[in-house]
Amino acid sequence: MTTESRTGPAPAPTGPLSSIDYSEQIPNNVNLAGDRRLQRALEGWQPKFLDWWKALGPALPTKDVYLRTAIAVGRDGWAHFAHVPMEQYRWGIFLAERNPDRAVSFGKHKGEPAWQQVPGEHRAALMRLIVVQGDTEPASVEQQRLLGATSPSIYDLRNLFQVNVEEGRHLWAMVYLLHAYFGREGRAEAEQLLKRNSGDLDAPRILGAFNEETTDWLQFFMFTYFTDRDGKYQLGTLKESAFDPLARTCEFMLKEEAHHMFVGTTGVQRIVKRTAELMKSRGTADIFGCGGIPLQVIQKYLNFQFSVSMDLFGSEQSTNAGNYYSSGLKGRWQETRRKDDHVLLDEVRTMTYVENGEFREKEVPVLSALNLDLRDEYVADCANGVRRWNQELEDAGLDDRLVLPHEGFNRRVGVYAGHHVSPNGEVLDDAAWQACVDGWLPSAADRQAVASLMVPEYEYGKFAGWIAAPQTGINDQPVEFDYVHLAEEGIA
């Protein structure tokens, strides 16, 4: 294996890596001051990031927000809460502590010491993985930038902004790796991460789901439940990488990603709870007229966000995924807990596909079906939240239930692309699909009706009529706490 050293001298740690140096212009726990060339390069990128944040970050003017900020990456230090002006949030570079004994746990390099430098033969593939992951982070901020104007509460507004600043920090995490380990090409890719914009016709984001418009808060909650959950699983595979700086970066990012999924899980749950209350009190499922979101529309949004998030896993069979695994670049979810040889050369599994209008199954090599393996883990996880939402319906005494659609529903990537599959798993022709699709996916009328409910509620402790209040506040604060101080121009 040939190796290519990082750009500039490798900084020697000067203290415990759990500490984060907030005296630096760029907070970090990687001793950035020990590599002046890298520090200057990142300080040159920082103003461009701030310009992007001002132009495409949250549009609602605020004085300050009750935000969580890492002060150390250890168990007791990664979350510190305080009111902070968002433009002064200390984005930085935080890696989990290095384990000097860490070894590669899978692929052909299994058992070898984890890489501290970029292997030359894997340079392009590693950079591509980092760029794609990095591209998703600012994309979601861009998708959500207008939501503050229709927030259902100050509590929810704070959670939106927390998600936004952490996505910004996750961008910093990937940019650090590009600058530190990939030289001039890495710096050029870091520039492009700010030049692509979600939904831009000329320079869109790399992955399709990150070019979809976030039309309202129901979609935001579905996004943070389903699409951020895809992010969890992608980060989980990169956390296994033989390239140790990437693995340590993703390990810390997963701590923050958990909050994003919490926002989605509880957000949808609170909507379902309020919907159930209105259905019971009014004796009808058609509750738009009384200020609620009908369960059928919630199901349509679920169908949409689940299906576009499934596409993010890529094709069920992928030579690239197998090569990433064998080379040690990207492992499986919870790789070290798997009970196999972690090489997989002789392993096979069953895969479902469509042929002549029917579902069929075939055996395929596990190595070529690693995207499918990861997607299976994701689907099982998604089902947990749906059960939680359905508990609200059961507790209300309703027989209605939300369901995950079939894996082939509304797919544009992989073996189901080009086929029409109904939510309950029936292969349809074009005419049958067109006759039913508006009953399965949000129509323009559905989105317009939901949008009409999105009237902001900025009084502390108050909530819009289409969503229930949370049971508890943030960081042991009361629900009616002053989580966000709006600027005067934001209180129109």
C-alpha cells in the first residue's frame, strides 16, 4: 500500500483530545495552531462560510437562541447550553478521541493499524465519500431557511435553529478533512460545497433528496425523522472506516445527529397526537377545517419522505459499495458487532426485484449488496418511530394507523426504478399508478392546505393549533422558557 502524507506537518497533540480550544478563531480539539498552513487555509475559508450562512442560512432575524455547543467531546462535555447570537455560534472542528490501538475491523486490511494518513490508491474514493457527505450538510440548512417564519412555537423554532447550526458544524467537519488531507484538490472541493445550492438548476446539491423543497413544518419533521436517519446510518458506516480521522469525525457527528432525529420523532408524534384529539372531538377524519392535519395527509407526507430517503442508499447491488468495504473505506452499520468473518468473500443473501410485473427473488453476493444491508437496518429503525406514533392513535381510542410503504414505492434509484409499486406492495402499470398516485403522495392541494395552517406562534409557551405541546422542555428548562429572542424585525 502506498501512502500520501497529509498536507503540512502532522500536529502533535498538546493535551487531551477531549478538550476544545475556544480561544482559537476556529474552535477545535485537533491542535490546529500546530499546523499554521492548515490554520491559514481554514481561516481563509471561514469568511466564505459566514457569507453563505448570512445568504442561505436561517432567514428569520433573531437576537439570540438557546443553543447547545460542545465544550469537550467526552461524555460530560459535549453539550453546553447558553443564549448565543446565531451568527456568533462557534462552529469548529471536533473529533472523538483517538484510540492508538485501533485496528481496521473489516475488509482485506482487517487487523492492520488504522490509517492516520490517506492511502494513495484510495485517495479519490475517500475524497468522494467525504464530499458527498459534506454536501448534504449545508443542503438541509438551505432547504429549511424559511421555516422560521411559520414556526408553531418558540420551542420548535429553537430546535430548528439547533439543527441548522449543527449541520453547519458538520460541514466544517468534512471541510477540515478535505483541507487537512487532500491538498489543493481538497481545498477546491471545499469551495464547491458552498457554491452548490439546494434546488439550483445550474449547480444543485449532489443527492436528489437534498434538492427537494421543504414546504412546511410537517415535511421538516418528516425530513428530520427519515432523511436525517439516513444520515445516521451513512455516518455509522463511515465511523467504521480504516481512515481514522474520518472515523473519529463521524463518531462525534453521530452525537449531534441524535438530536435531529429526536426533533423529527417527537415532532411527528405531537402532530399525530393533536390530529387524534381533533378527530375524536369532532367525530371526523376531515379536520383541515378545524385547524388540524388529517391523518391521510400525514400518511402521504410519510410515504414521500420515506421513499426519497430510501433512494439515498443507492442501488441495491453496487460494485462501488463492495470495493469500499473490501478496501476498508466504509464498513457496515455496527460492524464490530457482526458475527461473521468481516471479509464476506463467500457470503450470499436474497434480494427482491421486479420482472415482468412481478416480484422475484435471487441470491446475490453480500459484498455487492451492502447498500441493501444498510437499507434493511434503516427500515427496521424507521418502523420503531411509526409504532411510537401509532401509540398516540391507540391511546386516543382510534383504529387508524400509520404504516411504512413498501420498499419499492415511489423509487427512482435501484431495482425498483422504472417500476410502479403501490404502498401495499402491488406492481402497477402506468394507468393504474396515475389513477391512484394523488391518494398516496402529497398533491399540490394537500401542500397548499397544510401551508395554510402554518401561522407562526411566537408567544412563549404557546403552540399552533395543529401540533400538541411537548411533555418536557430542553435541558430541564420549562416548555414556556424563552428559548429564542427574536429581533424586532422578526416579530411582524
